[in-house]
Amino acid sequence: MNIEEITGKKNNIGIVEQKIFSFEGITLDSGIFFGPIDVAYETYGKLNEDHSNAILVCHALTGDEHLAGYHKEDLDAIIAEQDPIQKKRLVRKLAGWWDDMIGPGKPFDTDKYFVIGSNVLTGCHGTTGPSSIDPKTGKPYGLRFPIVTMCDMVKVQKKLCEHLGIEKLFCVVGGSYGGMHVLDWTVHYPDCVELAIIIASTAQVSPQAMAFDEISRRAIMNDPYFNHGDYYGQDKQPNYGTQTARMIGHMQYLSPEAMQLKWGRKLQDKDKPDYSWDCVEYEVESYLNYQGKIFTERKFDANSYLYITKAMDYFDAKHDFSSLAKAFKATKAKFLCISFSTDWLFPTPEVKSFVKALRRAGKDVAYTEIETDKGHDAFLLEFDTLSKLVKNYIEKNGDI
């Protein structure tokens, strides 16, 4: 039985596996040398003879290196599932998070390109992070892990590319949190990127977004089982705080229009309120509680959430330059920038601000705003429109 027969998906790249690259470490923005570092990554397609066809995909806030295809154990679980409805759910759930975009004939065509996904430094999917073992103590780092920046994360990605024999990336692409990595690549490695695709992102997080991040972190740190970050191995984990943090995040990813259309003020399986604290009464409450629950079921590390959001708050694409335009001056990349009309986490004016800076720096920039009611989540939901835009842009600029 082939992959298409098992999953019902055409042009799927099939079985993939996580790889680990280990190296001595890097000097962080804080001035500390930190190492050793493991990097979890996956690759799809083949690197051509002159290593000019590599595409690096930078994942969103709680994403990972698993971009497309299926791990063997996940495919076995799909095959074993007898219930047709549950099987369909597993096909969606266990595929790489950008499976619709990566594969033969897809926007990131693995018949032409060598696609790389890597988990960020501080992550919890195989890359060194707070849950990793500190070789000095033999225990998980916890909050003894050093604070890192977006630039530090990109330094690690650069080390991985060098390990793979890639000096220049044909394309670096990312949405949301990943889009900040793309901007950082073009500033710190101006000769190393040919095409930069930034989707629903920002050059600097707004005070409102920073405020939500801080509330999320406090929810985690005030959880009764957080134990100052040393909760590893405990029977009780800081799930209450982590679930609340995820709920706060999802509230930002949706638009008011989408929330009104999908739930409004509809009650959950009842005609009138129960006037009680002992139940979830509204559909929107049920949705947020469900998202929080599945997030902790994914075993996403609470400490990783703290570090990743902190790096986002520190991020400023301008860095030490006097203006954003000057920061972009040296880059040789061409840019495709995309925003979504109802995104209130990284709204259109924020995207337009760095588009203007790129144009002031004399860069080749294509910009599009996609009309949608799906808010920030449109990055993962508006597949048809996004797919056509990206595919056309790469084909137009993809003479490799």
C-alpha cells in the first residue's frame, strides 16, 4: 500500500525522519558562549550539484522541524486506525505542519528544491532547550538555560546550513514568528539569501503583543506546579498555566469577524446558561479550552514557551542600525511580503512599515494583502491563495 492509498493525499513526500546535528556552540547576543548544541531538522528533496537549490523554512511560535510527510510510527498509527473519521483526523494531525505547501509539484517543489526545516534553539522537539540535560549538572537546564534572541536562533540555523554544505540559500521563508527569522537572515547574512518570503510577520513586536506575551508567561510561572522551572520528572506539570498561555495565544490568532461567524454567543449544547462555575457554557469557551488541552497533550515544554516568547519580544530587525532601511541596505535578497486583512497580531500596517523600509533601501519587493476573515491564523488556513502567490513568485524568480 502506497502513501496516497493510506492517506488519500496526492503528491505527498512520504516517510521522513528527524535528524540531529550537534556542534560545539555559539556566542550568544548576551556575550555568553553556550554549547554544546543539538539541532533537530528534517530535509525533503535533493541538494543539487552546486548546492544552489536550498530552501529554509522557519517555523512559527510553537512549530517544529516536521514540515511535511509522515514519520513511520505515525503512518503505522494511521494504518492501524479502523474508524474512518478518526483515520481522517490522524491524517491531518500527523502530517507535517506545512504538508500542503511542500512536495512534488507544490509551491516548494521537492522535485526541484532541497527543503530544510529545523527546530529553533530553546525548542522542545530535539533542539537544545530548557528541557535538555545540562552536561555540567546531569539535570535539565530549566530556567538556568541562558536567555537567547532571534539572532541567536538564526546563528544556529546558519551553522546547520554550513553543516549541509550550503553557503547561499535560494529562499528563506517563514510565517509569523518564522517571518522574523527571515528578516534577521537578510540583515545578518546579507549575501546568503536570494529570495526572502515573509508572511504575516513584523520587524518589531508591538507593545500590545508584548503585553499578551507577558500575561502568557505569568500564567505559566504562577502555575502551582511550575516550581521555578524545575518541574521535570514531577507527577504534576504546570499544565494549567501552559493551557492558559495557549488560550491567550489563540485569542490573538483569530479575528473578531471569524469569532463572531464561527461561535458568536452560542451556548455549548444547551438552550440557556447553567449559572454555574462547574461547566463550560459558551462554544467559544469550549474551543479555547480544547486548544489549551491539546497543546499540553503535545508535550510542549512550558519553559520553551517562556524562552521563545521572550526572544520574540526582544526582536527588532533594525538591531544597532539607525533605521530599518539602513539595516536592510546590504542585503542582496528579493522580497515577497504578505499580510492578512484581519490579522490583529501582526496587522497590515506593521507589514507595510518594513515593506516601506525595504523600498527606501532600494530593494526588490513584492507586497500583497490577502482579504480574509480568518485573522492571523490565515497563514495556515488560506492555502489556495497563499499557494498560488508563493508558487508564482518562486517560478518567476526561480532560475536555479
